[in-house]
Amino acid sequence: VVITEKENELISDTSPGTPAGEVLRRYWQPAALTAELDEQRPVLPVTLLGERLVLFRDERGRYGLMDRHCAHRGADLCFGRIEDGGLRCVFHGWLFDAQGRCLEQPAEPMGSRSHLHVTQRAYACVERNGIVFAYLGPGDLPPLPQADCFAAPSAYTFAFKGLVECNWLQVLEVGIDPAHASFLHRFLEDEDAKDAYGKQFRDEVGGGMPLTRILREHTRPTIDVSETSYGLRIDTTRDLSDVERHYRITNLMFPNAIVIPMSRDMTITQWHVPIDNHTCYWYALFTSFGAEVDQAAMRAQRLALYEVPGYRPRLNRHNDYGFDAADQRTRTYTGMGADINVHDQWAVESMGAVQDRTKEHLGKSDVAIIKYRKMLKAAMSAGRAHDAQGEPIIAVDLIGPANDAGCWREFDRERRLRAPWKP
Ligand SMILES: [Fe+2]
């Protein structure tokens, strides 16, 4: 599969009016964490798919996402005042509600009705489990996807985000590449599972076997990709012996999210959302099928690694991702410490702002990436959102019998039956 420069631009460019941009706009996209609106005051600059916007929450709790520049003479609404049922521009006091209607123009003559003819372009928002989602597309609002992260009560979820300084597509493609974990995320030693809370790839997956050891010792997984109603299901298996097999089931939730296991009880739904063509945010919604999530612990753990505002990782390309030769010799494959997000960050940013796919050589382990690109191109010509209703999205990680390829479904069924909420 050889990609031309034109095709590479076609699948990665999400600016307004581009085919890939139109595909992403037909689905709800994370615009901000609700925590970001609580930091100082509920007004936030948001750049989404190349569009410069302002997000705010009015006094009644309604979310508005509008053009950042005031319809009057273009001043920045991010400095506006939340009052009188909307966001007021501090240049001449024009007041806009969450739907972009102009309610007041207080510098115009008394009795003027000209505000009735002014609207600020605005997009619909909905808040779920700590994330404000926005719909930037045409037509009626689609439903949110049928996914556990939305079905779960908020106490069983946790939301976070991180800045990545490259194009969204190469970040998404790492999420559907199950082979890299054996290398990029390799730990040269295993740590005690009791220290693994809230961390990925550290849980025991059964039989006292830490996942770190499985990944390290079995580097050539079998990867099976099936098309589903919601996108792709990726079955990754590693034979541990003649009788035992490691099953890792991950998913692509079309167009730009993945649903993957984090531990036996928790999954991660993670969107890769373009800020513009050269930067993006990942938004993760952790979902627990077991106990309530310790949100304060999860947030504190991550705030040690990310700066607010902006959610830029403290280890980044400006400090070589914390690379340390001694760490690379003795602890981790990358030498970049134990946080797997740092590893992924390096992998995707080191490709360049937009990966030059004309020079790549894909292997068998890239099967999901190849299928995804086909799917994206098909969606560009379809000109509408796909019907995602149907199959449940299952993300699990377990050791099961080598001769029972469906054992992960049984594991998931039992986990759902045991869950304190109704998945
Ligand atoms: Fe990774």
C-alpha cells in the first residue's frame, strides 16, 4: 500500500471544508474538560478542527461554543463577562447567549432592534462525565455513541486530556497498533501490581502474570481485525504456552476514538481531537466496572505529569521526553521513564508535525491502520455519519485457554453482571 502526498493530506487535514474535516464534524467531539471551566471562571479559548472558538458556561449551567471573534468588530470573546444570561463582549457590551443569539447591543440607540439581526456562529454542546462534547457538523444532532463511558454514572468514570504536538491521525494510529506495546512500553522489570492503580499496562492479567512480562516476552502477536457497527475490533493474541493464551481486545470507535482495557475492571475511551493540523488533544474517559473511581487520586497522579492550563506534558520534545541513558539500560525500553503516555508522545511527535506517509513501509502488524484508512476514505465519499448502533464495544485483557477464542466474551459478560451499575 503506497500513499501519495495528496492522499496523505486528504486523510490528515481536518480544516473546515476538507473531506476528513467533514467526517470528524459529523460526530460529537470533546471540546474541553469540565474541570477547565472550573479553574478560574467558566470561559475558555478552544480551538477545534482549526476553528478558533470560545467555550463558556452561563449562569444557568448551559454551555455555549461560539466563534471567538465578536460579530461586531472581531474583538476576542475569551475576555468576555459571564452575565445576564450569556457572554458579554468587553469591547462594546454586546451580549450573546449560548445559541449565539445577540441579546443586547447597549451602545446602540435606545429602542434599536438591530441586535435581532446579529448572530454569533455557535455549535451545540453536551456535557457527559467530565467532558464537554461539541457538534460542529450539519443537520440534526446525532446521539452520543452507545458506549460504556456514557452509560456509567459519573462516580465510575474519570476524565483527563493531554496535548500532543503533531497531527491527530498519527496519534490515533498508535492507538490501533497493538504490536508497539511490546517494545515502546516495555518495562525491563515488573513492579508490584499493588502500585499499579490508575496506570496502564501494569495490572496482573491472571495467574499472577503481570502484563508487562507478557508484552516483554511475546513480541509477535497475532492481530485479527474485524469491521463492526461502531468501527473496528482488534483481537490481539499472544500464545503463552500450548494451553494458555493472552487475549487483548481493543477497538476503534469511528472516526477518532479508541476503546481499550486499562485493567481488569477499567476501560479507557480515548478521542484524538485535532486542535489544528499540527496539534491535537487526547481526551480519555476512564470507566470502571468495579468500584467507584478515585477521581482525586487519578487527577493528582496526572497533574504531576501535565501542566495546567493547556495540559502539556512536563516531559516533552523540549526536554527530550526526560530521556535518561541509565533508565534505558536498566528500567525501560525507551529510557523515558514509566509513564506510557510519554512513550507514545515521543513516538508520534518524532514523526514530525504530519507524518510523511509516502515514505512508510507498513508490515503485517499494521493491519488495523490499513483498514482504518480505508474506512476513513469510504466515509469521505459516503458524505454522512455511519449507523453505529448495534454491537457492544468490549475492551478486555485476560489470559484464557488457548483453545477457547471466545473466552473474553464470557469474561466481559460476567464483569457486566457484577458491575454496580447497569452496563
Ligand atoms: Fe502506546
